[in-house]
Amino acid sequence: MIAPGPAALEGHGVRLEPMSESHAESLAQAASDGKLWELFFTTVPEPAQTAAYIRTALDGQAAGHMLPWVVRDLTSGDIVGSTRYHDIIAQADRVEIGYTWYAQRCQRTHVNTACKLLLLGHGFDALGCKVIGLRTDNFNFRSQRAIEALGAKKDGVIRHHWPRRDGTIRDTVMYSILAGEWPDVKRHLELRLKRNEK
């Protein structure tokens, strides 16, 4: 049975640092790059709500179903976003990766691939996960393309599944990667990063 706990993960130009209340100002600045909270299909906090966002994540960590990180770009030293394991089911050796967002300047760069490589590697290689899931809003087409580009398989769509911040209810598109698929996914992601370095 897996036992996820806070850990710093570093590689490929980024470091995932366990989220703490001290990150509130840095996360607010990252979200302000692109006013990401204006996208109705994301969970990015408005600057004034960043402290509450962090508290909710840390409460989830204390309850055992979340493990949140902030994303630091090692070139600039800046905090540029956030990600986490969520819906952790230790008895099933399962985590999901989500609540992921990056400052606009980091979108469509190596950052997402690097973070996913670190999170998947930690989940499969260090924790012993049997499966890692990913999910997104049915209207978040960019996120769906990014998840599919990782090599995750689409499990299906859960209709009328989860409330958005604006009160509407979303359909949720579900994806997963099995432990047996991880070696090929890892090779694929490492190749993508090498191409980005050229």
C-alpha cells in the first residue's frame, strides 16, 4: 500500500517543493501572469484567495487525500505554478495528478513535461503506484491535448460530475497511466525534453 508524503522533486530545470503557507505571495504573482483565474474551467485562485487555496490543499494533505507542490523554475528561481496528487487511494495504490496550472509565460514550454515526468516517476518508482490518473474539464481542450500528449489513455467521460467555481456543473474527462505503461511513457517524455533542449 502506497504512503505518499511531502518530498521535494527536482530535475529538468524545475523543482517541485512541498506547498506551504509561505508560498501565498509567490503563487498569487504566478497566477497574475495571464489572469488565470478568469478561465472558468480551471481551479486557479484569484490573488486574494491564494491563502485559502493553500489552506484547502494543506487540509487535504492532513486528511491524506492530497499532496500539493509549488513549481519553481530553476533558471529564474521564481515560483511559476502549482500541482498536486489528489484523490489518493492508498489501498488501491492510486493517485491522480491535477490542480495543475502555470504562469502564462511557462505554458507551452518544457515546464509541464518536466513536472509530469517528476510526478509520474515519483509515483511509480518511489511510491509503487499501480496506476496514476489525470482528469480535466470537458471544455479544457488544451489540458486534454496536453494529457494525451503525455501518453495517458482516455478512460471515459463522467457526465454532470463536478461543480465549477461559477456554479455550473462540468463533465469530467478521465485518463490514466498504468504501471506497465510507465517505461514507454517515461522514454517518450525524456525524448520530448531532449528535443526542447535543442
